[in-house]
Amino acid sequence: MPKALSEKERINIKRKLHEAVEVSLLKYGAKKTTVDSLVKTVNIPKGTFYLFYPSKAMLIYEVFQTKHDELQSEFIKTVLDIKDDITPSKITDLIFKVYQKLTSSFLMTFMTNGDLERTFKQLPDEVIKEHIEGDDISMESILSIIPNFNKKKTELYSASLRLVMTSVLHKKEVGTTIYDEALKLSIKGIVNQIFEEINHD
């Protein structure tokens, strides 16, 4: 039986597991990242790992979600800073900047090498549902600063932006030299649609 852990020990182990899995994902990918290799790196018994996570997939998901939330929080803060001067162009530029930050983070490798898709296939349905609902709530907090925004459309616009951002998985098919320009045009189309609907209501 794993020994009882203090709160400080629990925080420290989780931090080390997050660091270890991020390094391993970048170096070996999700398939070759194993619970055995992680517990060896962190120097904990295998049983202790399962006190924190029911599976490797849940640990990987938590690391992904943490990075995802950090980017989202930064975006929301930036949007709130310009809330008195909201324009379609500014919102488009901000969303595109999120993509640019994504490309320079470990998340980009995680998404483009298939690890994201493989991990999500191993997650319980309720975890995936919670992730999508969390995205919708965050998107609502962003869009709510746009005067007269119709909150009933939050789910639709959130899904539309998710669809656009996950197109990075098909960057080669789209064309690597034109992808960024095409992505920004797609974002602009969604944002313009939001503002057009507001102006017509």
C-alpha cells in the first residue's frame, strides 16, 4: 500500500508528474510514454501514481487542459483590456495571436502528431463533455463583452472556432505556405458573422 501523503507531498508529486509527462511527450510521444517510465522519472511507486490518476490518458489530458486554460486565461485578460473599443478586426487579431502562441508551445506538437486524438479516444465521455462545456463557458465570457451579443449562439460560435483552430491538424493538406493566411481569413469570417448578427438584431 502506498504511504499516506501530506498535502505538500501531493502538490510536489503532481508537479513532477506534469513536468515528466510533458518532457516525455515531446521526446517520445504519448504511445511510448508509459506509467512505468513516468514513476521511474519522478521516483515514486507505481501504486502512488494511481492515487492521482486512474490512467496515463487522464494525466496527459490534465497537462493538456492546464496549458489550454493558461492560453485561454491570457486571451480573456487581453480581451477585457480592450472591452471599451471592441472591433471585429481586434477580436480577429487576438484569436489569431492565440494560435501563434499555440504554435510555439508543446501543445502544437501534441496536436499535430496525433497524440491529442489518441488521448481523447481513451477518455471517459463525461470528461470530454466537461472539456467542451468549459470551452463554451470561456467563450461566453469573451463574447459577452460584445454589446448585444446573443448568448444563445455561444455553443455554435465556440464550436466554429474549435473547428477552425483544430484545422492545424490538416496544415499540410491546406498548404503550409498559405495556412496562416487562410486561418486568419476563417477566423475573420466567424467574427464578422457575430458582429453582423448583432447589427441586424
